[in-house]
Amino acid sequence: MVATSTSKLTLKDFIDKLKADHPDFYFKGGQREYWSPETHTITFDRKRPEKEIKFGVLHELAHALLEHKNYSSDLELLKMESEAWHMAAKLGRRYGVRISENHIQNCLDTYRDWLHKRSRCPNCGTHVIQHGPSTYKCFNCGSIWRVSHERFARPYRMTHR
Ligand SMILES: [Zn+2]
Ligand SMILES: [Zn+2]
């Protein structure tokens, strides 16, 4: 990567630059990183390593810019996460932060694993597509199973490691 004047931004300069470039959003320290569409706030965990903070903030900013609010299925969440990571990688170039495709795929794998488990019929083991926001229905044996709402209630408040 070509070195630019932004390639060695301190965390403070990085956040200040983001604030200046995106005056519509608030950036503040908190327990973990997430984007709140209600308050237009991007929260990040100051205790984490600097690189992880930068990745996380760019990821949440991407959710914000993409106007992600809600999703109605697990697949839609996976799609949003993928979009957010790819936009974060693009945004990163402006701030001297390089997010590799490898890192993105690792992050998305945690969602893929999660989705894989949820979509497996507990009766016959067939993998099926989602039936409703919290239900799956097996086309093979007719079983219906419910999945937790946790991620729907707190869509972006999960870690992205
Ligand atoms: Zn996300
Ligand atoms: Zn089944």
C-alpha cells in the first residue's frame, strides 16, 4: 500500500477526522462497538487494541452510511454484514486503515457458522431456508423450529472478531 499522510493517524486523530468528515454522526466510547440508528451514535470500546477499534468504528460507520436499521431474516443480516465490511474496507483507504478481504471473510464466517446451525432441521438434519423472522420450516420432513430473537433485538451489538 502506498504510504499517505493518513497512514499513521493516532486513534485520536482518526476519530477526529471521522467526526469532521461525518458531522451527522456521534462517536463515543462505550462497552462494545455498535451503531444506534435511533441516536445516530457509533460506539466503540477504547480498551481494545487500536487496530481493532479502527476496524470496528469503520464497520459501524458503514452500517450507518448504508442506513442499516433492521433485518427480517438471518440471510439478510449476513448480507448486511458483508456490505458493511466491504464499505468499511473502502472507507479505510481514506484513513490509512487497510482491512483485508481475508479479515472480512473470517468475520463473515462467524455469521455463516451461526446461520448454518440455525438452519439445520433438528429432526432430519436437512438445511433449509428461513420461514419467518424467528422460524424455520423443513421442506423435507415438515418440522418447524423457532430461533432466538436475541440478534434481532440487538442487531449490531455483537462483536466483529
Ligand atoms: Zn456489523
Ligand atoms: Zn426435517
